[in-house]
Amino acid sequence: MPQRPSVLAPPAPLTFDRDGTFAGFGGDSDPFAAAVRATGTPMIITNPRLADNPLVFVNDAFCELTGYDREEVIGRNCRFLQGPQSDPAVVDAIRAAVKWGRAIAIDVRNHRKDGSVFWNRLQMAPVHDAAGDLSYFIASQFDVTAELQRLEDLERHNADLATESARRLQAQHDSEQRLRFATGAGRMGLWDLDLISGELTASSVFRENFGRLSSEAFDLPVLLDAVHVDDRRRVREAFKNPDVDGDFAIEFQIVRPDAAIGFIQMRADITRGVDGAPLRLVGVSMDISERLKANEEKSLLLRELAHRIKNMFAVVDGVISLSARADAAARPFADALRTRLFGLGRAMAYVTPPEVVGSSEIAPQTLLVLLHVLLEPYGDLDSVHRRVIVSGDDVRIGRAATTSMALIINELATNALKYGALGHAGGTVRIEMTKDGDDVTVAWREHIPRTTAITEAVPGGGFGSILLENAVVRQLRGQWSREWTATGLQTNLRFSQARLAR
Amino acid sequence: MAKLVNRTTILVVDDEPLIRSVAADCLRDAGYLILEADDGVEALSFLDQNPEISMLFTDINMPGMDGFALAAEIRTRRPLMRVILTSGRERPTAEQMPDRGYFIGKPYAEHQLRDLMALAAA
């Protein structure tokens, strides 16, 4: 707000004609007059004794400010400066001041000749003559548009800031609500560890995870104390060197105040200093005791299931064997059946999910491994005296194809044992796999040393061939052929790799 | 192809009768004399009554006395007893196996069992 000016009284009178129009200042040497004329501050003088308080003097600065020529404005009331953007209340105040002969200092929106608007800091004062009567008004104008615009902008900016601030606070509040809900629902504790000071801030759920009340003091030493003695050193180390693996994550056993054992998982983001050194850990904690227990139970169940499947094969084998005891004629068939079942059982053990089988067994996903598994009973595959040698390109074999392949290999091996290389001293079987475009060929070559008499029996023209045909052609959509070489029987199989991988 | 062995007597122990009888039949066909027991307790009483038993073929996972315990007990009575253990579960560690003991994992092929018995009897 501009200050109220003191009343101005020119040292030399202004000269006016008889009808009141301004004639000039008293003498051009009058320093005051010269000052008023020359100043860059727009100044005007009005004569309230004339009708409508007209302008009797305007300086050049005024004309520059308002855009009017002197001739245009002299004799007029300066309300021409007002316009649609002028605040009526302000205008009234100015009018009142004039009416009552009072000084006024006020900012008013005025219009230039070209219509443009500016903020005018008007400082008007009455001038009295020697008798004390009102003789003139003298006023200065000042374009304060920039100042007031800036003020307006500042206020608007403040308002915006206030709104933005409120909005962000709300957003943060909402976010915190969601976090509380999520962690609450998930029973996640929140924690914050200052690595420099060792100070630990922990939520109530965090304390609950540890079986403590929210009112109890809970710092890092208390936490470490709660850790099971088996895990304590590991946990202490982890907090000492938190960024060994990037993110901070650790699981450990705790002993609750009631001596119950629990499992806690703590995870955190690492806040670092400018030098990269870890300063703070901010994270969540979770009681994973239930989950671990459930996992363990699931594991146990799966292992039990796998064992029962294995057992089933043993039981079926037993039933067949027993049944055959009673019927001598059925014995050869029963034996053949049991051999095939045996091969299937071995293959089955290897298509159970990896987490189910014991640590010593691995699920083979490739033909080479499956062949090893299936042929192991027919001779130690790794010793120098091995009788079965498997080599060549490896291809993936899926679960569906595993069963069929088990039957096929079983058949070939049994025949080799009964009539072929595996039944002759010194005889060997070489199995070679070769990729051929989209296909893979499996060559089963039997070698019987020349010194031994070879029984050129056609292996199982009956049931064996039917089974082979079924498994190779109908199940795996492959092809097979047989030939007698100089050293023994050779069976050739061909499959599409895609089919085997199913 | 059964070889006639000089009538070695094997004590076959398994709590699952079907499995046990299959093993017993297989070994009988190979020429051995077989005695079958349901569990460790029965096995020990057969042992006392039949001094000619020279080989023990027992399952490991049995309720009550397991195969390890049975083997250990028999060895205290008959230090030179040949011991062959079998199981469908994990392979036993070296520490778990009795001295000079053999192990065959289930399921096994009959010829594998016969070969192992021949090896153990030797």
C-alpha cells in the first residue's frame, strides 16, 4: 500500500487566467515548476473551483504514460483514465477524496488512450491558498503494473502451491493408507535401520513378528538376541555388511519369548551415501513360519506320493509273478510282461517332478540320459567292461515319448539278453544317435565276438515285434528296420525330433 | 539258466509280503534255500532256530526294527553273516551301511539280484 503523501505547497503560485485555465507556472525560473515539468514522474494539477474539477496542468511524463496529448486532456476531468477495468470502489474513494478535499494514495486500474490497461499508483493531495481554502489538487501517477502483476502472480502461485501441497499431502496420506492396508493384510512389519547409529525403528507388526509388544524397546541388539543361536552369526554378519548381494534379503529362525520357534524373512532397500556406502536399510519383515511349514508338508506329501507310485509297480510285479506261479504255461508271458513293466517303472521314476525325487535322482530330459537309466540293469555303463555303449547326438525327450521309448529300449535289451549280444560272452551293444535334419536316428548295433557261435534266432517274432511296431510306429510315428550284420543284429530307428520332445 | 549253488540258505526279510515273495521266488529259482520273515523280530527268531542261514537279504524301511538295526543285531550274533540291504528310497550313506555289506536299489531286475547274491556268496 503506498504511503499517504504530505501536502504539497508550491513555493510560487501557479498562474491562471481569469476563467481559471492554467496559464503557467509563476516564472520559468521557478525551480519547483521546472521540477514538476521535467520530472519523469507523471504529474497533474486540477482546479476544483472550476466545474467538474478539470485538469489544468499535465506534465510530459503524464502524456507519455497515458498516451494522450496535452491538448486532448486539459480542461477535462481525469475520469477519462477510468474504464471497464477500474474497480468502482476505488473510483468512489477517489471521488470522495476530491469531494471532501482530502489527500488520497491509492492504486487504480486506468486505461490509456490506446485502450491498454495499467495499474496507476495515484497520490493526490489538496492544495490550499493562504486563506486556507482549497485551491488545487496536485497528483502524481506511477505505473505499478509490473509490481502489482508480480504480486498477483505471486499470490496465484502461492494459491497453486497451497493446492498442490494439499493434493500431495492427500496423495501421500492415501499412499500410506494403502501401504498400511497391504502390509497389515500381509502381516508385514515395517522397519528402518540406521546403519551408522544402529538405531532401529520398527512398526508394531514387526514387533509382533518377533512376539514382542509394541510398547517394548526394540533395537538391533534386541533383534539379534531373538535370533536363534544357529543363525545368529549369519544374521549379525548380514547387518554388518548388508550390500553383499545388492538388495538386502535374509531369512532366519527366531525364538519367541514363549520359546516357540518361528521363521522370519527381512527384506530391505539400501539407502546409500554419495560415496556408495550403505547408510540405511528400509524394508519389510514377514513371518514365514506358516509358509515354510506348508512347503515342508507339501514336499513330504510329494515324496510319499512318488514312493507309492514306485510301490505300485512293485505290487503289480508281485501280482503277476504270483499269478504265473500257478500257471506254468503262462510263465514265459509273465516273465516278458514283468521285464517290460520293470523298464517302465524305471522310466517313470524319472518323469516325476524334480522336487519330488531324491537328491540322487535327476529327471532326464534328454534321450542320452534316459538310455543310461534304462540300460543300467543290463550292464555297468561306466566301467571298462561295459557291455552297452551309448553315444552320439543328444535330443530332448518329453514325458509322453519317454514311456514309448522305455518300452522300445526294454524290448531291444531283453532280446539282446535272450538271443543277442548281451546273452553271449564278450558281446556288446553300441547305441548311436545321429541328428539328421529334423529327425534323429538311433542305431542299435549288437556285436558278438566271432569266436562265439551266434544264435541267429529272430528275436520274438510274435509279441516282441508287435510291441515294437506299436511303440515305434503308432505311438512315436517313427520308422524301424532290422538287419543282420557280420557281427550281429542291427536295429535302426528313426523319429522326428519334435515328436520325441513332446 | 539257473546255476545250482551248494544250497546256501538266505534269510529274506521284508514287511511287504508281495515284494518279499517275488524276491524269494527269484532266489529259489536261482537255486538258493529261502526262509522268509515279516520283520526283524521274526527274522532273529528264525536265525536262532536255523544256524545254517549264511546270508541276510533285508529291506531297510520296515516298521519297528529297520534293516540297519537288524543287520547290526545279526552281526553281533553271527559276525560273518553276509548282509545285503535293499530299499526303494534313497541310497544309504557309507556310514549307514554295515561293514562288508551290499546294497541294491529297488526296483531291480531279477538278473541283477541273482548277480549280486552270487557276488556276496563268494
